Amino acid sequence: MTGKIYGIDFGTSTIKIYQKNDGIILDEKNMIAVANRKQVIAAGNEAFEMYEKAPANIRVTYPVKNGVIADIANMLDLLNYMIHKIAKSKKLSAAAVIVATPSDITEVEKRAFFDLVASSNVKTKNIKIVEKPIADAVGIGLDVTNAKGVMVVDIGADTTEVSIMSLGGIVISKLIPVGGNRLDESIKTYVKKNYNLIIGDKTAENIKKELACALPVEDQSIKAYGRNVVTGLPSEVEINSSYVYESITEYLYTIIDAIRIILERTPPEISSDIIDSGIYVTGGSASISGLDKLIAKETGLRVNICKDATDTVVNGLGRIIEDKKLATLACNLKQTNFSS
């Protein structure tokens, strides 16, 4: 595997790895299960299966929070676990690694991604950074290297990033702490309040996928299972889509407010480009029914919900790796020496 080039997207919810000439070789939950605070017993999808079901001595967590690394030790263990999984050995020899990072974070937070890969079992001295909005736009199939401005809204698990790009760089960007997980939390709260039922994160996510809509629609319902607040016993109820709409609408408008703020700050010449091409929406929650109609109604602009919206960042890394003309979109960072 010597001389391979890899692209890594450390998402809050998932970790994805692209390998040159082979495409996406890893797409798993960015989750780790640790027993007694030190022994890694599972990572990725295996750890997700244990989530909300593990005994007290097993801690199942997401090492990435709000788009940045919150637990470096566990993230390093998780990355090494995944390297072993794809390489069938403890080390992975690579010619280069390109990492996607949010744009609207501090240099220290950005450097943490670099140092993480440098400390891992990926043996390479060539580590480059690509800002996520750039990778997103490239993954959609947009040309970000010319003078035409493009607007991308990436609704992730913990954050939503609204960005305007032109000439291979980011003109203006805003990162807000609202994403799919915030919608799930709101659904959990509403279900507890209206149905006296305590549900888990997985159940809330499933309700969101099945019933979430950005506009009022004809009522639908699904069965949900949890613990009754009054009796304390396991219970089953029919969840109504109108409650789901009520629970998430406030957060959808928070995202729309962020889009408006960016549009208000956009240079006039780029504004004309965005009127022509519209807004591109990616990320896991881009699939919420009616979201394009709601954003279009509130902004007066055309809205494009991207195909394969959850993979646009890693696909963008892939295109940057495969196409030499796009190589300049990845930049270098020097490794920090923490020992001095």
C-alpha cells in the first residue's frame, strides 16, 4: 500500500476515508467504545450498535463535537483502529493524507486535525488541509477555481456551515451550532412533553428521517418505543408528524437566519452569481422533506438539494486527490512540537 494517497473526512457523526484510485474505502460512525477508561473494545458501526445499551463500565462516545476534535486521545485510538481495519496491519504507509476541516474554526482547532494524523499509524510526512466548504463544492461538481461565486450550506450532525466561495478560496463563511443532533434533541423533548414518553437518540433520529418536514403537511405517524414517564414501564405510542414539524421548525429558521446573514454580507458581484446558480444544500439533514421549498420561500433564491448529500465532502477530497488541476486547493500546515 506504499505511495497511496488518502482523504479523510472527520465528521461529527461519521468518519470517511477515500483512497486514490479505489474511491471511498471506509464509511462508518465516528464513535468509540472504551471499557474501564482505557481498553478500546469497538469503534465505528460496532460501537454505534452499543450506543445507549452499554453497561456502566463501557463508555460509548463521539470524539468529534461541533465539527472539532473534543477528545484527542479517543479520536487517535479510533483512527488507529480504522487504519488497522482497512490496512489489515497496524501501520499504513501513505504518500500523502488530505484532511477536511471546517473553515470557521480557530487555527489551534484546525491544527489539531493535522497533529492527530501526524501522531497516528498513518506513516506520512505529507499532510495537507482542505477546508470543508471547498471540498463540499468540489464534491457537488462545482468549479470553485474560477471567478464565479458559489454558495453552499452544509447541514451536519452538530453544526451548519454556510459559505460563499470564489477563486479557490472562501469569501465569507459562518458556522452555527445547529445540526441534525439538535433536531433529534428537540424531537426527544417534544415526545416527552406531548406523549409522556422518554425515547433514545436512535429512536429520535429514526422519527426525524421518517416524519420530519420543513413545511406543514398532511399528518402521518409512526410507532415509537420508549419508557413511560408516569408508570416507568416500557411503552409504545403513535408519533404524529405535526408535533415533529413543531419541534424542528425553530431550528430550521435558525439555519435560514444564518443564510440571510451571509447573503447580506456577500459582495454585490458575487450576489449576481448566486442568483444565477442558486444555493446548494448538502449534509445529512439536507434530505428533510420540503427544506428546499422553505429556503427558497424565505430567500427568493433557487435551492439545489445535492444528490449523495452525505458524501459530498469525501467525494470532493477524492476529486482533489485524483485531479492534479485541483491540487492547489489543499494547503500545508507545519506540525506542532508539543514536547518543547
